[in-house]
Amino acid sequence: MERPIHDLAELFAQLGLPNDEASMRAFIEQHAPLPADVALADAPWWTPAQARFLHDAKCEDADWAEVVDQLDAALRR
């Protein structure tokens, strides 16, 4: 299996969020669970720029799409 281009820490950094393990874990714990009927990019805690990045990453199947899916899954657990 091919290694993803970006990892979760890089995604958090790209979104302007603290990207150390403890901060990422705290973010996920604070915001989970994301309701099934809410798209990740539509979650209320994102800034407009963050939401646009997440939306575009998925729609364009960009290099970031796989790690965005990982964050989505983590927030729905």
C-alpha cells in the first residue's frame, strides 16, 4: 500500500491548528462526534478558509483528500 503524501499533523498545520499529538487528540475529543448528516467542511468550528480548504481537498481529490478522510473518520467515532 502506498504511503499517504500528507499525515494528520501536516493537515492540522495546514489548517493553522496546533499539530502536536496532545493538541490533535484534544481537538478531536472536543469536537467529536460529528453528526452523520454534517459534512466535515460544514462543521461549525471551522473558519471560512479552513472550510474551503477541506471542501476543495475532497472535491478536487487533492493530495490532501486521504488525510482529510482520516480526520473525518476520527471525528465521527
